[in-house]
Amino acid sequence: GHVGTPVSVIFRWKKWPMGVRKWEAQLIGSKIKAPVRILTEEEDRSVGETSLPSRGVYQWTHLRIKTDRPFGLYRTWIYYKIDVTSHAYPTLLKDMPLPSPEIHEREGTITGDRKGDDGLRGLAQYQGEGSKRISWKHYAKSGELLVKEGEELRTNLMRIQLKLPEHREQREAELSKIATLMVYCYRQEIPFLFHGSVQKGPGAHLELLKDCLRELAQCS
């Protein structure tokens, strides 16, 4: 999850005690302890949330569960050994000016004279034509390369370049801007092409977004 945004934590129990439960939970890593606020208790699982203090990768080694026994007479706790990695993505900016979702890049052509699914009308299988004719919107949703035919069409394709300044505060601000733009593209279904350590995309699907955000989390 993003720094400053609660991260969901779910415990699934193989066996669970009957009656009222009141857990205190804590995730423990090599250099950090993160309390988990329990939100709901269900029959075979507990659902809570925690927050991560800064951008980066966290390796969790133990989950501590503690509870009060009736009337507070004594407490019991146990440490479960776990092997879980989580990424803290850059903070999302709330007041960042975002580009208009209006069409801004000319790519290919399309016609409306073919019968069939409206979403695929005027599209054909990609046969090695120039990339300008690829329907990136359909590729983002399905992973299938199709090209447009017929009359002119404009489509969106956001290009995002990873260029970080040397100063740490400026670098963190730039990473937050990039992360905010990626999330915006995902929500608006605007395919984006990320130029980072390697080129990723184009696309607007969740797995691409997570893959790019993980790279931002690990930037030194």
C-alpha cells in the first residue's frame, strides 16, 4: 500500500476459540514493529489494518497475537513465525494537477462499418504493422494486440519517465508525482508506458500498476 494509507491485514485461523475474542496484534520485522488495529472478527478470520511509516520494502518475520483473559486476570500471547514481504509505495498526492483524460495522441484509424461487438469494430489482428496503429486501449484490457483500420481516431497513451533528482526530498516528491500519475491512469483506463529500469507496458491493468509501484518503492 501507499505510505499514509492504511494497509489491510487478514489473519485466517485454522482453529479458533469460541466466545468473545479481543486480539492485540503486531507485525514484527528485522527493524520495525507495526501494530495492527483489528477492525472485525469473523468466525475463522480477523481483519485489521496497519500503516507503514516510509517508502520501501518490509520483510516481516513474526506475527504477535496477545489477548486478555476474562476479567483481566492474566494475559497470554504467542509469536507466529511468518515470511511475508510488503511494499510501501510512494505517498499519493491530493493536490497534484493531473492531465485531462481527453484524447491527446493521434494513433491509427478506425471505422464503424463492421458488424459485431462494438468494442472490436474496425479492429484486426496485429501482423507486424507500425506501433502507431495498435489499439492500446484494447491491449490494456485484454493483452491482445489489435490494429485499427479506416477513418482517423485519436487515443490516449501516457508516457512516464523515471528521472530522479539527487536531493532526497526532491526525489521523494518526484516519486510521489509518478505514483499519483500511474494510479490516475489506472483509474481512468488510460494505457501508460513506464520507462524505468526496463520498459513496462503499455497497459492500464492492475498487475502492471503494482509492478511499476513496486519498482518505485525500491528506488534508492
